[in-house]
Amino acid sequence: MAKIAFIGLGHMGGGMAPNLAKAGHEVRAFDLSEEALARAVEQGCSRAGSTEEAVADADVVVTMLPAAKHVLDVYRSQVLGKAPTSALLIDCSTIDVASARSIEEEAAAQGYTMVDAPVSGGIAAAASGNLAFMVGGSDEAFAKAQPIIEPMAKAVIHAGGPGAGQAAKICNNMILGATMIVTCEAFVMAQKLGLDPAVFFDIASKASGQSWSMTTYTPVPGVGPDTPADHDYEGGFAAALMLKDLKLAMDAAQHAGAYTPIGSEAEELYQRFVTLGGGSKDFSGIIKMLDDSWKAPEQK
């Protein structure tokens, strides 16, 4: 079993780290939030007083951080040169491809093996160990990372070289953001046309309109499986995070010269939803804006 430093215990990391501990690894966790750190300790992790303390003699360093600026700062100032060069570095944050490649190059120049390994699946999947990991890095790095990642995953897929995991993640989430919007639009239109939402679900989930957003993450309360829609759109994947991923996708599209009109429209709609006060709600809550029931806080 490995000594694993786990840095970042937010909604996703807080579920992921305990699964490594349950698998028998020695997990030393750190987060700036004392509350998040306490929860990790309650679930089998040990407490580190800082990132530097956590990585000091680690076999593996796993990070799950909010944005590229945090990833670059943590690795440059608190991991590289502080962790032994024998440590495998696994960044599970969702960041832009250029930043991922840059920090992996810096790590390699100092003798480290590193992969970018963003995830898909949401908070429930993080807690249950059922995330999908999209891993970027060399064949050798992937072979080292796979057995470490597996206790947190239902799928571990090698996407390609450095940065490829991030590329796969933002392309995947562009699909997710766009399909959720059109799924919400369809439910709103169906109801306005007099269809019962449950009946429409039974039809569309078995017909050509079927999608993950329809059958697994239904955006209408009381229809289909239990989802954030059944809890006033709390929990799940925050709309602000979906907007972040769509912005990353649009930035990547611009740099790659890819024409993505639907992705661009999805970004614009989620920006409007977040501006209206929906940023902390699950991303499927955009249905409330699309059926005109969502109002900005000052308008309520």
C-alpha cells in the first residue's frame, strides 16, 4: 500500500480521499478548510498541517483543486522540490490544457512522473468510488497511476499524452452542458403542450431522444431516478462549475480553431443562469430559467 498525500477536500476531493483510505492506503490529507479536513479524518484519512507536510515522504500526491491558478501555485511552491522525486503526481482538477501541459513539463524537468486525471460523475460518484477518470500522460505514467486511481473509479481511461485528460474532460462536459439544456427545453415544451412529464420521460428515455441527461440525471422533480431536481437542485454539479468548464472548452476551441456554435450558446445560457443567482444550484436547475420561473434574488 502507498503513502498518499491528498490535497484538496472540497465536494469532490472530500469523497475521493476516503476511498483511497478504505482501499488500505495511508492517506495524509490537507485542505485550507478545517471542516473539510475534519470530515476526511473521520473517514479514515490522517491530518497534515500543510501541503508540504503531506507530501514530504509521499509515494503519491493527488490534487483536486478549484482552478488552474491554484494547481500551478500548489505544484510550483508546495509540491515540486518538496515531495520526493520518486513520488507519482496525479492532478484530478479540471483546468485548461495549456496549464496542464506546462506543469507536467515542469514536473518532468525536475524528475517527477505526472498525469492529469480529471473526473466525471459528480459528488455522489466521488463518494461511492464510481467516477470516470480521463488520464493524460505517458504510457509508463498511466501504468503507475491506474492502480492508485482504481479505488475511486468505475472507469480509468488513458486519453493520450500530457494534457489529453483535460482535453477529453472539457469536450465531454461541453456535450453534457448542451444536452442538459436541450433536455430541459424539451421537458418545458412537452408540459406546455399538455404532456405529463412522467409520460414524456417514459417515451423519450426509450426513444431516440434518450441521453444521460434524460435517463440518469432527469432535470424534473418526481420523474425518473432520484436526482438534484428532487432536492430543489441542491448538491450535484454546481452551475458555476459547469460554466467554468464551458469557458475552458470555448477557450480551447478558439485556440484549436474549432467551430462550436452550440457549445458557445450553452456557455451563454449558463452565464445568464449564474448571473441570475443560480451558480450554487445544480446545473440541471437551468430548467427554472428556461421555463421563466427563475428570477434574480432581488426580483423575488
